[in-house]
Amino acid sequence: MTHFGLSISRILPVLLAFLLPVLCALPAHAEDAPHEGESAQILQAFNKQHRETEHAKSITDKDKQRVMFLLGVSLLTLVLITGGLGIAMGLFGKSVFVAHMIFAGLSMTLAVVHAVVALVWFYPF
């Protein structure tokens, strides 16, 4: 029976063999670092580019109002359909309970979406 004990004399050469390329590469990359003036220019260029891309992605207030209007019209339509189905079911005895519940669920979902979008876009006024 052989004993596989780990000793420093066995681990050290393997560890050095794996770390040698890393230890040789680190000083080479440290010499390529930009100077203080260059790093400030790089950071300014990055910030300018970031501001330009964020501005290009932004939505105008007119487009936001148009989206909110379309959400509101859709919500009003769903609420009217839900109410009509409820009246048909309650007053006229029609069997439209499932459709009434589906439109009620859609109305509630769209109401929550409308409220969240309004808070995110227009809360600070």
C-alpha cells in the first residue's frame, strides 16, 4: 500500500511552473500603462461618448405623451368591454363569465402598466 502524502517538495515545483508565466507577464503590462494626462483624456472621451449614446436613446416628451395616450385609450376600451360583459351577464343573464374575467384581468394588467410608466416617466414633473 502506497501513501500519497503531499509535501512541500512535491508541490513547490508544480506551483512555480504554473506561476512563472504569470510572474513574467505582469511587469510587461505595467510598463504599457498610460500617464496621468493620457488617462484623463481617455476618461473624458469615454464620458463624452457615453453622454452621446444616452442622448440618442432618450425619448422625447411628445413621444412619451403619445405612448401614455395610447395606453389610456386601450385601458378605457378594455374597461368598457369588461363593464359591457358584466352588464350582459348581470342584467340579461348571458353566459359570458369567462370572457368578463379575461377582460377584467387584461384591464387590471394594463392599468398597472399605465401607472408604472406614468410614475417612471412623469413623477418628477
